[in-house]
Amino acid sequence: MATQTRTLLTLGRRLSPHARRVSQLAGQPGLFEAQRWFSRERPWINERHLQLCRIAAPTFFEQQRAEWFCDQLTVIGWDARIDRAGNVLATYANGEPGPALAVTAHLDTVLAPARPEEIVVTPDGRLTGPGVSDNGSGLAALLALARVLVETPDLAGLARSVLLIANVGEEGEGNLSGMRYICGQTSLLARIGAFVVLDGPSIEHVTAQALASRRFEIGFSGPGGHSWNDQGSGNPVHALAMAITSFGQAADTRIASANPIRCSYNFGVIEGGSSINSIAASARAKLDLRCEESTLLDELAATLTLAVERALEHQNRTSRTGRLAAKIKELGSRPGGKLSESSVVLQTIHAVDAYLNIRSRVDCASTDANIPLSLGLPAISIGTGGQGGGAHSSQEWFLSEGRELGLRRILLLLASLHTQCGAGETTGSFREA
């Protein structure tokens, strides 16, 4: 141990102050043993990963998985509860951390297994099925962190400074509802100094900029009718197609002119009609808009409104009978935000990655971190190690090889932040290096 510590200290002299702190911490007996714990308890982590993924938790229906997760944390030794929004929150030994390091992972999945047996381990060791990577890997990491903190006496102080959260409503039309609820609790938020969001396996990305998004449902309705006898009547499907085409042409031009600012749009759902020889009585589509700049996002939303109005006007002007009506409903809005390069949290994850020889880059994405970042609170979203693919599909998979590196990264990040901004300091101490 002494030889390793000297090696780390020698390495630390060539590193930044943050990196030196990480190298010194990593060699301390408690953290050294805790890092080895992840390898030693690999079967337990993998088994809990399998169990939790076999509990279906599509967005808005996370209750069963939340109850299981709450029970697991309680057995490990945490004071766990489920709040009114359905989030699981846990503190250690009735701790009142201040400022707390909130470590979160979302419970919900885009798709869910119809039966538990759809989540399987293949002969090559892959875990396959809906949600095993996004966000089964994040939840498994949260459980591993909960247990290692309890079983390492030297980390009791760190454990008391951590608030574990398994939250609802991250995916799709959940609209970040779980994180919105947490950040709306004034007394709770006052105790949180920083958020570390665990989402997916990749350790190559550090999400420190929130990708803003807005989601809409566009609907046209009319009397419908027979395709021949009622020919010339207003057709909601035709109006919808015209609106989509008009919006797409205008949006493509605006997005091209905004380069290098990235924007995107996607019509992910289109529905309407009942048969090939019937004029539809209704038609609708769902649109996802995303942009690195909120002002451009608002421009695209205005473009959508104009496209729908023009399509409606054209159909009603050219139709012989039956007027159409149109409606635009906003399904969700995710705010933007960005963490300063000088923030303690961002500087510390860079230092941890330098120590662990992880080549990561800062990126912009839509995660639970959107909400605290939009409020000016320090937050990042990181992966938990291992390998994965096929997210949001029935072919999703996860391979635990390399998971320990991601778990060590999370632990060292939290330990370093705790050392720099211990109990009794203000939450502002997490913001600037």
C-alpha cells in the first residue's frame, strides 16, 4: 500500500491540483478497498441488475420497480422512502447531508418486457431486453454505490453526505417529472449542492450542457366520409401531410442557416383514418424538437404553428363540404442550461478521468440534469461503465465487462467532491473552482 501511495503521489506532482487530490484520495485505505469491492462483488451487482430489469417500469408505471428498489436500499442499510411523485429517496443513518451530493438514476424505460423472462443473459454474458442499458445500468450502479458505502467504515462520512435518488418520468412524455418534483421541493433543494446523474453505460461522455427540447401533438379533425361519395370534403390526413411537408421545408432551411448550432426535428408518430376507402375523421402526429439554443427552438415552434395554420386554411378553402379544425398541444418542454467550465464538479470529473486514464469529452444531451442545470445548479450526467447498445428498442443489450472502471469513477468523483466541499459549507462551494 505504501509503495502504491508513493507512486500516486509522484504521479500527482505532474497533475493539476484537482488531479493530485484524486490520486491522493484513491490511495487511502478506505477508498482503495472500496474500489476493489466492485470487482469482488461483481456477481451480486450483475444479479441485482438482472432482477431490477425484470420488473417492468414504462414511463408513468414505475411503482412496482420503485417499491422493489426502496426495499433493496432498506435492506442494505439506508433510510429509504417513496415521495409523492413516486421517486425513491434514501439517506444513510438518518443523515442530514449539507450540502448533499444527490446521485440519481431514472427508474423508467421507453419499452418494457411483457414478461420477466424476456430479460435474459446470453451465453456470451450479455444482458438483453428492453431497458437493460438505459437505465438498468444506472440503477445497478446506484445499488452498488449504496452497498459499498455501507460496507466500508472509512466512508461513513461520505455516505452521510450522499442523497440517493431513483426517479420517475425521465423518458419520453414523462417530461422529467420526477426531477422536476425534486427540484420543486424548496427544503430538499436547499440541502443539495450538486447533482450527479447516472444514465447508461458510456464513460466517454460527460453531459454538462442541457439540450433543450419541446414536443408537440398536431391534430386535424373533420366530418370524414366515403372516399368517392364525399369526394371534395376536407381531409385531415391531407391537411396533416401538408403541414408536415411545409414545416419540414422551412425547418430544414432554418437549421442549415444556424450551423454550427445543432437543431433537430422528428415526427415520431403519425396516425389517422380507419380504412383505405374512407376520408379520415381525424389525423394526428407527434413532433420532437431539439436545439442547443432555446431561442432557435422557439423559432421552430412558431414555424410549426404557421405551417398548421396554412394547411388548415388551404384545406378549408379548397374543400366543397365539411370544414376542418386543427389543434396544437404541447406535450412537454425540457429547459436548457450549461455548467461553467470553472465549476468544481466539472473540474473534478476531468481530474478523475485523468487519473483513471479515461478519455472523455463534454457534450450536450437531454437528461435529468436538464432541470438542475436550468436552475443554475451544478449537475452532470455520466455513464456507469460496461458496454451497451440498442437503447429504446427490443434489442437493447448490456455487457458488464468494464463496469468496475465506471463504478470507481463515480466513487472517486463523490469522494473528491465531499473532501472539497464537506458538510457545513454552502452549496455555492460546488460552483466555482
